[in-house]
Amino acid sequence: FDYVDISSNQLTGNVPSSFSKYEIDTVYLSDNQFSSIDNELCNPSLGTLQAQYGCDAVLCPPKTWNEEGRQESDAETCEPCPSAKYFGTVDCGSAGAKQPTRAPTLPNLPPVIALGEDQILSRFYDVCGGPRWTRSDNWKTSSDVCTWFGIRCAQDGNRGVVSIMLSSNNLIGTPPMELFRLPDLESLILDTNKILFDFTGIERATKLNNIDVSNTGLYSVKGHCQCSINKGIELSFQCSPRDSATGVVPPSD
């Protein structure tokens, strides 16, 4: 991945050391409910930010805060905040006040093995409350899917869907796993919607390099999948009681 943004959710437990293989400024973890950080992530040898700011470069500790949830420069220190219960607090005024909520869900449609891009996107629209979206220009019409709101296609002769960008668009429910069957999908941006998210099937999305599900209803990542993403990079999505990593999406070998 170029970056992973899972900020502003209800993720809890420990931030595991498996994130240490990536530059810390490409992983966004703030505004969750993490209670600990693996010390390996704070190792000065991992990067300039850790060398300068230690664990504060990963997330500000409990009883401190700043607007980014971590220290990224000398001017952005983690300031005192007695009410901050978790690592990565971004708002001292509401620290600890946010309660876990689950996004409303709609019934899943029956699974379909072989779907075209227009069928996959239509399924996405149906499952995630499309008629209520803030904008849904051209969705589920006879118009080319490349003209549907939030959809961008490749400019070559292939014309495959390369990005879905539907931030703050009043989506609900759980996006269907068939999205990962879009063969050219590179970017999936669904932040600031009341959705849940299931990573099942992500190994099929071999070109996917950007996912943004920040500020959604993400509270758990269940199961495990080995994902060959972006030139063979393998990522592992797992949730382990042993690691106290409820909802954490750790990359690993």
C-alpha cells in the first residue's frame, strides 16, 4: 500500500510491531481507542520521526493530545490533556466521550460469482443505500460506468475502473466483497460514511494500493488473508486476541 488510513474509528487494543516495516508517516492510526503501542514501533532506527520523537511519532500517549494525534514536527508536540484515555487523541475537548457505534446495515444480496463492472457497482449501490446517497449521478443508468459519480476509469483502451471516491456521501451498510473483483481497482476511498468494512477477498485486488475507511463504523477486522498487493508486496490482515489487536489491520510478512 502507498498508505493506510484507519483513523477515526473504534479500533482498540495494542498497535502491533508488524507496522514497523512501513514508514510511520504512511500509516494513519489516530482517533481510535488504542490502549498500548508495541515498543518496536518506537525504535529510533525505523525512521527520522521515531529518532526525533520516539513513541510520540506513532501516537500521542494517554493524557496528551494534538490535532494529528501524533508528533510530526517540533511545532506539533503532544500537549497535556488529563481526559485523554487512549493513544492518538485528536480533540481534548471530547477525549474519551466518543462511544462505539455500529453503522446501520442492509440485507446482503445473494452472492454472484461472475459479474461485470457495471453489475458490481450496481450491487454496491443497492447494498449501501444508493437511493439515499448525497450524490449518485448516473448510477444504475445506461450511461458508461466511467460517468457515474465518484468513479474514475483508466484512460487507455481498457477503460477499467481504477478508483472509487465516495467520501462523505451518506453510504450505509457493508460494501460487498465483489468490489475486490474489479480488476483494475487501485484506490478505494470511502471515508466519513456510516459503513462497516469487510476485508474478505481483498487478495483478489492485485492493483489496489490506497484504501481510506477513516471516520466510518469500522470497529473490527475479522479473519486473515494473505494479500499480494502492488508488485507482490504481501500484507496480512488479522485480528488476534493474543495480540489484543481487536480491529487492527497490521501488515506482516
